[in-house]
Amino acid sequence: MKEIKTQQENSNSRFVTAEEVAEIWGISLSTAYRMIRSLNKELEAKGFLTIAGKVSRRYFEEKVCL
């Protein structure tokens, strides 16, 4: 049976998902994916490996001033 993660469990993960970005900013899911894609391109330019649809929580919080 699939468990639903609580907000606290999500904040402990290393990556932010599009669903979390959409919820934090109050934007659509497609816009959240676009934002993540942009952040991942920045990370790739710096030589980091990225995961589609997710972005490093630390980098996300640094870039959006959370």
C-alpha cells in the first residue's frame, strides 16, 4: 500500500519535486516543472548530475530565498 509522505518527511529529502514547488509557490504543476528544468540546466552547466522532475533542495532554497 502506498504511503503518503507528510510535509515534515518531504522536507527531510534531498530533492524537491514539482508537486512541492507548485504547492510552495501556488503555481501550476507545468510551471513548477519548467522552473525545475531551468534550475537543473544551471546545475548541469556547473557540472552537476541532475534528475528530471526533481532539484536539489539546498540549491532550490538558495535560489528562491527560502
